[in-house]
Amino acid sequence: MSYFAAALVRPRRGWVAAELDLDEIEDADAAVDLLRELEPDADPALLFVEADDEFLVILRLDGGAEIRIFGSDASFGDESRVGAALLADLEDVEIPEVPDEDDEPELMGRPVGDVDLLADLGVSGRDLLALCAHEGMLPSDVMLEISRKIGSADALVELRGE
């Protein structure tokens, strides 16, 4: 299974993006070590992993210690060694109740982990789930939309060469 892993780190000012090779990681801690190597003092440091236009994983490291992870579909862990390393032991997302059932996203997969990991950056858990459920949006589209909302789109677009 092919994947693209983009690290977005925010040192003192602005965002910096770099592509990471996750082929050798054994667990999420190994991915965190790669993030730390990029910019040890970055806060936050984010890792976006998109795989085969189906799966998205977001890993967040704050203050050098706390790791938070969201996966758009738990089956990525069954279909990929990288997915298994990143999504190990994550619990299903508790879908927030919405007053109007028409606004509830129809999820394509089984999201796992921390749906609110980007809430303080301007992407609520509800927004994240809606992006993942939006018909026609690929994981790369979701990643770009999130990066727009958090102010890191320029760095991501430059990395991807778009």
C-alpha cells in the first residue's frame, strides 16, 4: 500500500513541511521521534499520512511529550504495516450528537482516536469528521483543507509541488 507522510511543524514562526519515510517505524513513538528530529522545539508538530486515496491519519505532538492520533478508518491498521504501527490500540471515535440529523456526517469508515486533536487550531472534531465524510473528498483534499484552516497550506503546497 502506498502512502504519503507529511510533517508540518511550527517552530517559533510559521510552518515548515517535510516528507517523512515511515517504512521502518514499529509504532507511533518511532513516528514521533522522526517529528522531533525535524524541529525539537516545534509546538505543535503534526504528521499527516494519506494512503491509497482511502485513509488519513493525523498524529499530533505537543510540547514534546503528549501524542494524540486520529485515524479516518480503523481498517488502515489491518491493511498496512504503517497503519498498524500508527493506529495500534486506538478506540473508536464517539460520534458527537448533533441537533439536526441532516447535519450528521455519514462516515465511510470507522474513525478511531482523538477526533478533537485539532480543535484548538480551528478544526473541531465535528468539522474533522465532516471533512472525512464529505463525498468526493480524498484524504489529500482533507489534509489540504485542514492545513488551510490552521495556516500551514503554503508549506504543504510547496512540499507537494502543487
